[in-house]
Amino acid sequence: MAVITDQLEVACTLPADKMFKGFVLDADDVFPKVMPQAIKSAELISGDGGAGSIRKVCVLEDDKLTYMKHKVDFLDRENLVFCYTIFEGDFLESKFEKVVYETKWESGPDGGSIFKATAKFYIVPGFEGAENFITTEKEKAIGMIKAVEAHLKAN
């Protein structure tokens, strides 16, 4: 099985702790509000939100309702670190065995923040086009970060 590692870095104007709260801690409420055309629901189905917890996210892809489940691998509220693994769902179907994310919010210039993420895509043998898929997912992630930022600024 091949693994592609990809990195993402996005600057935001809001402080790291505020972005972490909106993007990680309050995600179940915030994501469906900021991107209702894409994210229909997000809910904790097991655990307390910390390590070992399982979350289910229902998304609209090409006019089809799909889902993904992820397990929280590590959550450090003090250092603004969130690591999780997508292990089930239509998102993975015949493409990836799993996707592992390591994310961190850091202080940025002028009171803003920087979102840093490393993603490891464990590719199912025979899946062609992984690089294009990953590029598209990266663009969606940037859009989500910016939508959360705009929502937090407005509220």
C-alpha cells in the first residue's frame, strides 16, 4: 500500500485559540452553519470528544448524501493540537484505507494564527488519481477554514 503525505498551511486573521475552538471544539455546531451546502451534520457518536471518541459527519457530494467517521487520536486543548483518523465512509470507498491528520493552530503575525496540517493518505492498490483527489480535498479544507474564520468574525 502506498502512502502520500501532504501538508497544508493557512494564515488566518483571528487568534489561534479562537480558531481552534471554532474549527475543532465547536465543529459539530459550526461546520453545518458555515457550509450547509456541503456539510449536513456532524455528531459525536461515541466518547466525550477526547482521544478515542468517534464522530460521524454527513456531507453532500455531487448531490448525494454520504458520510465519514473519524476517530480522535489526540486532542491537546492547551497546545491547540488535534489529530484524527478517517477510518470509514464513502469518502474512502475504493480510494483510501484511511486518512490520518495531524493539525495544529499556532500564533501568527498581528494577532492572527496559522493552521498547519499534515495528512497521510493510505491508498488502496489500484486507485489512480490520488494526487488530483488530494488537491481537491486540500482546496475544500482551505475553503472550510476561511468559512469558519468568516463565521467567527461575524459572531
